[in-house]
Amino acid sequence: MKILRIPLVIVLFFVAGRTFNANAQTETALYSFGSSLDGSEPYAGLVRGSDSNFYGTTLFGGTNGLGGLGTVFRISPSGTYTTLYSFAGSPANDGSYPQAGLVQGSDSNFYGTTIEGGTSANCNGGCGTVFRISPSGSYTTLYSFAGSPNDGSEPYAGLVQGSDSNFYGTTKYGGTAGTGGTNGYGTVFRISPSGTHTTLYSFSGYPTDGSEPDAGLVQGSDSNFYGTTEYGGTNYDVAGLGYGTVFRISPSGTHTTLYSFSGYPTDGSEPYAGLVQGSDSNFYGTTIEGGTNANCNGGCGTVFRISPSGTHTTLYSFAGSPANDGSEPDAGLVQGSDGSFYGTTTGGGTNGHGTVFELDVGLGPICTYTLSATGTNVGAGGGSGSFNVTVGSSCVWTATSNVGWITITSPSGGIGSGNETVSYTVAANTGTSEQISTITVTGGNTLTVTEAGTSSCTYTLSKTNVTLAAKGGSKNVSVKVKGTDCSWTAVSNDPFIAITSGTNGTGKGKVVYSVPSNTNTTALVGTMTIAGQTFTVNQLKGGCTFKLSPKTGKIKAAGGSATVKVKPNFTNCTWTAVSNDSFITITDGASGVGKGTVSYTVATNATSNVLTGTMTIAGETYSVTQSAAK
């Protein structure tokens, strides 16, 4: 087994010139690995499953082999830990030493790799495997690598699921070995969820190609995959290994070396980690050595940008200690919502034990725009509707109608701060054929509006108005349709009318709506637009009245506590309670909606006089009489 690169654990972080003490935050140890039987040394991070539990791997431990050959585990957010699987390794035809983390597939199973084990004898201890495991622990070895000269070996990195549902990954060694290669220079492979494996590409090393891809792949917005090799490329280093490369590979295996690093003192070298695609469609990554600073032997590492076509830019060269800067960024980057990139270094900083850093490359906040719906159908009579736009904070957005018969009523744009509601109306279609157009929201999102034509569909309602009592209630109205595939929508135009079912339909249907009690002293009038028809809702005037029980209170001279029940005529009537005299104190129930209870206390009366005071509860006067002291 190859020597593993294990990062240091640090509790003091250095971020963009600011020092943070991790102990100042609330930290809870959910689980401590105590014996080798339950797993040991969880090298990779966790993945959150669709069931809200977390899943991970341990490099060692488990029930098999000396010191254990690794495990897969599940842990709940509250800390309930379960070992799902203990690897057995060769010759049990099983994997061993899962260094990478897991990825949950679209089928809800988890997929991962082991750097040793499997059925092949070409490697000492096996050449590694790809496995599948269910959330409950049902395990399957999908593929055993065979190593050189025809297959990959030792997949150090995890997998990524492509848009075609297959998984893609790299092996650090193996493949059709190039010049001087005995173990092979590594591969890129594809594997289906059922285990069909294809070697897409075998690296050939210096001086023409990359070698030893430690990191996994990332699928770009162009559907190609992008990755790095730690060594190889066209530029010579003192060890004759090459300084590393960035490459692109298509899902079918067409490989292109995008960039060969040249190392210190002008360029980065040894890109150990993978890439991340930024909001500008370029890729960003790190090299653990190289750069322009001589504080480290061979340079302290860099952050770089590379376009999908291969245009490379060194964005930052680390200076290391004693320059109070980081050095050796082993891990990759993540882009924050502010547009900056964040990462870590294993060395350097004010204490020499590593840093956390932020790098602002001028991209600005990442603006996202998501619509709550992508299409709606409207009857020939037209109508109104709305949809939500989820907009990133401080992101400018607009909503534009692409045709005259759709009018945006409010709002048509602004600066986002969360959910924005866009309302629109659709004019009646006087033509015989249906008409289709869109509303476009910034970011290329569209809502498609389909309106029926007059010749194909006609709509009538079972009634056009209703009068409800002040107490409100639930009612319905039927939609009658003539025509084929005639769709319609129902929307409330006033907040006191709530449609509870039947907001849309095709053919005949029913709209169910509810109206709460009218707490106003005036009548209410509102409308719904149903299948392009106006339905009017009248509600009689109401108003809230209250009864108190008991109607008065009598308290002994020694004082004490008592309660008053509040009974309104409607469940949505609001009320308050206040004391009008200092010897009466309300302890609970100072306000409420619907039925409630007011609790109060009365202080001791030390005088020879009877005391009388009041409270105003729900607009009613409640009298309290307290006996005189004897």
C-alpha cells in the first residue's frame, strides 16, 4: 500500500488575515472511534444522504484483518452510529482500505472505491475495487481492478455521477504503462450502476502526458470531465517525473491535456487536488508546490484558473513561513455565495501549522434564479396567476412578458432577497386556436403560458356569485367545459378567499374554497377568476363580540389569584387584557385569538376599606372587589 498523505488537524485557523479560535464555537463530538472493530481513521469527509443521515468510510478498522481493512458507516445527526460494512480484502474477493468518501447515486445507493483488495493477483493485496452499498448496508463489489498492463489500479479518489447516470473516476496507477512505467501511470474509467466497467484513458507520463491522478473528476457545464495529474506533462523536473497536468476527457474517452505545469520559480507544480468549476465557467484549483516564492523548497504552492479550452493563469503564489502565509494547499477549493474561493493549506501561517484562506478573484456574488413553476394552462377567457422567483441576495433580476396578451402586473424586477412573487394577467383569446408564449426571468428561466382557443373550449360555472354569513365556511363551485383537452385555472383575487382544492384542471371539475369569519363590522366583497370567468363572493358584516366568565371577581383581603375565561363569537377574533388598577396584576393571557383565559393576582389589602378595581378584557369591563382587612 502506498504512503498516504494525511493532513494535520488544527484548532487555530488563519483566514484572509483574520485569526479565529475554533474553540469559541459550539462543538459536539458525535462519535469517537474506540476500537478497531468499529472502524479507525476516517480519512475522507462525510456525505449527507437523502434520509438526512451521514455516511462515510474509515481507512482502517472493522472486523477483518490485522488492524482492520476499513469500514463503511452511518451516523445520525444526533450521533447514533452504525457500522454498515467491514471490508475483508483479498483473497476474499473483497475491497480493502477505502481512502475516498462516498457519493449517493440517483438510485439512493452509495458508491465508493477501495485502494486495495479485489479478485486480481497482479497487485500485492489486490488492485482495488468499486463498490455499491445501500443505506441499510447491502453491499456489492461492482468491479475489481486488475492493474497493468491493461487495467487501472489503486483508485485513491472517489467517484462522480455523470449526467448520463454512469459513474466516473480515476486510478492512481495501472493502465497501458508508458515509457519506463512498471506499475502504469494511472487511468480514467467509467462504470455503470450495475458494474459495467470501461477504461476510458491510460496516462503515459512524462514527457508527453500526465501521470498519477490522485484526485477525482468534476463534470463541467459542457458535459466533459476535468481533472488533474500530480506528475507528468511536457515539462521536466529534477526527479524526471514532470510537474503535473490539467486534462479534459469526454464521456466517450477523448482526452486532451489542457496544461502542463512548469514549476518554480514561474509556475505551480504537483496539482494534488481536483478542480471546481466557478460561476464564470472557468475551473479553479491548487498546486502543492511551485509558484514565485523561494521560502519553500520548490515553491510553496499556488492557486490557478484554467479555461475549458486550456488558458491558464496563476492567481496566487503562497509565501509560507516566515512570511505568515500558507504553504502546500493539498486540498481543492470551494466557491462561496460571495463569489470568492475558499481553501486550506497544510503548512505555513502565523503558527506554521496551516491556514484557511479566502481568495477574491472579482467574480462577485453568485446569482441564482429559480422559478416555482415552468408552465401553466389558461382557458380562452383568460385570467390571472402568479409564480415565485427564488433570487440570490443582492442579485438584480427582471421578469419580462414576451407577448402582448400576457401582462406582468407586479413586480417586474428588482434586487433579490429571497422569494419574489410575480403576478400576471392573461387577456381573453379571441382566436380559434390555442396560443403559447412565455414570461422570461433573468438567468434564462421561462414560464410557458398556454391559452386555449375559442373554437375548441367553452367554460361555464354552476353559479357566478354566492353570499355567505359572517361566520364564513367552505363552499364549492362546479366548472363545466365543452371541448377536448380544455384546461383551466382558478385563482383568488382577494386574500380572504382561499382556494383549498381545484386550482387547475382539464375538463369538468370543482373548485373548493373557504372564507374565514368576518371580524369586520362591514360586509366584504371579493372575486375569484375561474376558467376565465369571474366568481363573486359576498360576505355579510360581522364583528367580534365577547363574553366573560365569571362576569366579576371577588377576592379576600389576603389577596390571591383567579382566572377569567374569554369566549368570542368567532374563532379568529383577537383580544387583549389590561389592568386598570395597580393592585391587580395580569400574570398570563394578556392577549389571544379565539377562546382564552386571563390569569391575574390581587395584592393583600391591609386597609379597612373594601377595594374595587377593573380590568378591560376584550373590550369588556371586568370588576374586581376585594374585602377589607379585619
